[in-house]
Amino acid sequence: MKKSFLATTALASMSAFAADKSENPNIIYILADDWGYGDVSCLNPESKIKTPFTDKVASEGMIFTNTHSTSAVCTPSRYSILTGRYNWRSRLKKHVLFGYSNALIEDGRETAASLLKKNGYDTACIGKWHLGWDWALKEGMENQKPGPKTVDFSKPVKRGPIANGFDYCFSHCGSLDMPPYVYIENSQPTSVPTKDTVNKGKYSWWRKGPTGDDFVHEDVLPNFTRKVVKYIEEKSKTDKPFFIYMPIPAPHTPILPTKEFQGKSGINPYADFVMQVDHHIGQVAQALVDNGVDENTLLIITSDNGCSPAAKIGELQKAGHEPGYKFRGHKADIYEAGHRIPYIVKWPKVIKAGSKYEGLACQVDLTATCADIVGAKLDDAAAVDSLSQLPAFQGKTMNYNKREAVIHHSINGSFAIQKGDWKLILGTGSCGWSQPKGEKAMQQGLGPIQLFNLKNDIGETKNVYKQNPEKVAELTKLLKFYVENGRSTPGSKQENNGETTFLPKDVKLSDLIK
């Protein structure tokens, strides 16, 4: 049996099925967009939005209660999920990509898809990509930036999902409010846009841009689900395991519940849209049962970050619903509700129904988890921040508990590090969109750095950095090592892409490490 890359920490997790390739599980990763922890009723007992299909998956599998995206916004989280590498190690040090952005994943970078493809899997990306790809440009415009007047939509894109380990792709470039609104199948646009569309609705807005004749915003989520169900039906008839990466574009803006779900929640369109997301999750879960592959399929349901204020959080709260549950903040923030996300895992052959994992976990772990499952050895430069979750799935939590810490990142590029009960934020206030921030946060004692004991203060209300200088020094040293070492797992030192600065402006390292 092959040893995994993290043999020193995960050797005990290697299971007998990894030696027999025919027994490798199918893997489906459903990634919702801007779906808050509190929006899932099995995670939030007081939720006013019911998610029965997701709850059913949870009852048949395992709930992770303390799992984090690596960033509080979407592009960076997706980079980490697929590469097993913290997003800030890439060229993108803050914010997100847009529809015409070039590819973010570096050429030759191992991904969960390329790893599984090399180990006998059929691999598919069906959903929102938002990691950039290189659009073809019109003749004579090769030196121009990609845009609505320069892109040649009749030609294939480069460095997209197909170049990153996927055999099949049906996708669009970014969020559904970011043009161009064109499907890509494999690497080829499915239509050349003949019109521009725009929507300025309170919930359903999207930016003006080129739109393919076959691209209907309201049907994108159902369309992706139909494609996934069809893929499951087709691949279940073969002898090869399959991997489906399904990054859905909802409940992110534009908030577009179909007629069947409009008004269903009795709260607002966002709550309706969450119920629709849950419905489509149920369709995928049911397809596994219908095609006889449920028992040996690893199904992961999660979100790229917390709930967005575009959901009209005040309206939800007025109805008694907290999309961030008991956590502070929302999407874009360094506070918990920005990056603590739903994470529900089902695998009947391995995971005990109704189980729970309460340890610290991270979405960056997908690639190492896949490697562990199939018994593959990762190259030393691959998945440098990824640890296998397989021990947790098997109930051997003592092995996965060796994760020392997790690094968090906000939209403005601020860092936090969580180890055990302690979380150190190297920034002022939310470091994102919610108040307080800037000078107001400083006046409230929320800067220039923040230290919280999450066991005693899960709402992050009491900044105790002045009372705990030794804890500040400990966490700062660890973060510094992780950043400068180019990795947070065992292995040789690696390089980040470009300079990575983790200290806030006007804060000196000597102020924190004395």
C-alpha cells in the first residue's frame, strides 16, 4: 500500500480500500455560494429557513461544526479548495477575480481533479468557476485586455477547468452578476453573445454585459443540477469512479428563486433561494440512490464563505433568522461568520450516520483527503497546506486533530490565525464589510490587532490581546513561520507567488514578538 504525502500525520488513516482501485469511492463536492452557517437548519436549531434535504444528508453522515473556508470571499476559497494551498500564496493577495480575469491557478499546479484523474477517476466541473481563464482575443487585439469588445467568443478559452485536471466542464466565468454571461462546455463557449442584458432589481441585480442566447440567469442553477444528475446517471454505468466538483452560483446575487420557490419561505427572496439550493442538493443526493452508487460515494456539502449582506440580513433578523448563527460578521469579514461555513459529509460505506466532528477543520484539506483515499503520494510542492480528513471520516479523530492551526483571510487581505480556542486577528475591526471598521473599530478597542478566546467568547466581543501578550507572540510566530515556509504541512520549504505581508500597516513584528 502506498503511503500518503502526510504519512507522518495520517499514516493510521490509510484504509484497506485504497489498495484496491476498483473500490475507490465516487466523490462529489457541492460548493454553495454565500450560504451562511445559520442558513442550514441542522446546524442552526433556531433557523427560520428549513433545509430538509441537507438535514437528511447530515443525519445519514457527519456534521463538521468548526470548518472554515480559507477566505471570506469566493475566488480565494475556490483556489484553496482545488489546490490544497492557501489562497494568499497565489498572486491574488486580496479581493476576487472578475469575468474577464486571466487564470489564477498556476500552470502545472496539482489540483484535486488532476490527482484523481491520474488515479483512474473521470472528473467533471459543473458550475461556477470564478478562478479565471484566458479568453481568446479577436484578431489584431492580442495585446489588449480581455473585455466585451476584445474577446472572440467563437474560440476556446485556455487554462480553465480542462487544463486543471477536469475531463469535462460545463461552467461560466464567475458570479452570476459578473459578465460575460456565457456557458463554457469543455473549453468552448456554447454560443456567441448577440445581446447585452442587465437587471437592477433589489435582490436580482446583475451587471450589464454580453449574454449568450442559451444563457438564462434564472435557469442557471437548475441547469447545472440537471447536468450533474445526468453525469451521475451516465458514469454510474461504468467501472470507473467519478469526481464531480459542483460549485453552484447560489444563493449569491442575483437572487433568483424560480416560480416554484418564490414566497415559499415567507421571509424574503434570499430565504426562498436558500430553500431552492436545498432542493437541488436533494436532487443530487437522490440521483446517487437512484443509480445505486450512494453507498460508496463521498458527498461533501459546503459553502465558499458566509452569508452576504445582499441577502438583506436585517430582513432575515427581523423574521428571527440569523444567517451567521451565533457568530459575528458576514461575508468578507475576518470574524467567524465570514469564513466558518456549513460542512456536511456523507459516505455510508465509511462514515457513521449521525456522527459529528467538532475539531478545527478547513476546506483546503480536499486535495490531501483525496490523495489519502486513493493511496496516492503527493509531490512535495503539491497541496502544501492540506491535511487528510479521512481519519475524521473514519472516527479516528486523534489523527486529524494534529492540525495545528488554520489561517483565515478577509476581503481586504487581512490575516487571522486560529489555534485551539484562540484566534489572533492582525487587523482592525471586521477587516471586511461589516461595522465597525477603521477609526470606529479603533475607538471600540478592536485594533490594531485582536485576540479572542473562542471557547469563552464565540461572538468575538472581548478583545484580550493586551492581557495575553504571550499568546499574541505564540500565534504571531506560528503565522510568520507558515507564511515564510511556503507551507503549513511537513515537507520542504516552498515559495509563495509574490510578496506576502501579514502584518497590518503601522504594526511592527517587534511589537508582537518581544
